[in-house]
Amino acid sequence: MASLPFDNRVMWYPCSVSGFALGKIVDLGSSTFSVQPLSGGQPVTCPHDRVFPSEEQDKDVDDNCALMYLNEATLLHNVKQRYLKNKIYLYNL
């Protein structure tokens, strides 16, 4: 199998339990990705438009606009991380 340009990149994919979960893309279809969950288990098939790049997992930022990848999954993860650390998660000027 040829190397994919996103090999070893951690991505967010839709998850019915937690909203989004982390995985690695293992196969590319014409309109879907096959994603191997980092938590283990069988690969999941997801539409291209529902798989998002991931930030560093221990990173949180005060201003969501400072996220490298501003997408639904990364935004929700940042808000959750800040909430768990008891940090305010709204940015005011």
C-alpha cells in the first residue's frame, strides 16, 4: 500500500458517544476515510467533510481564534479542556 500524505496524523472523527474522537486515517475512499480509533477497535468509515485535523492534545488556548485548526472538533476539545482545568473559556477584550 502506498504511503498516504496524512500518514500518522491524528485526526478527529465523529463519535456517537463523545461527539468526536481521535484516530488515524488508514484508507482513503472517493468520498470517505477509514479511520483507526486511537482507543483501539475496528476502523470507522467517515465522510471527508466530518474528519478534522487535530491540535496537540494537551494544548488549550485563551482565545479560540488562536487555535491552529479552527473546526468544530478542535473548538469543542479546547472548551472542554479549559472547563476541566476550571479556566474561563470565553475571551473578552
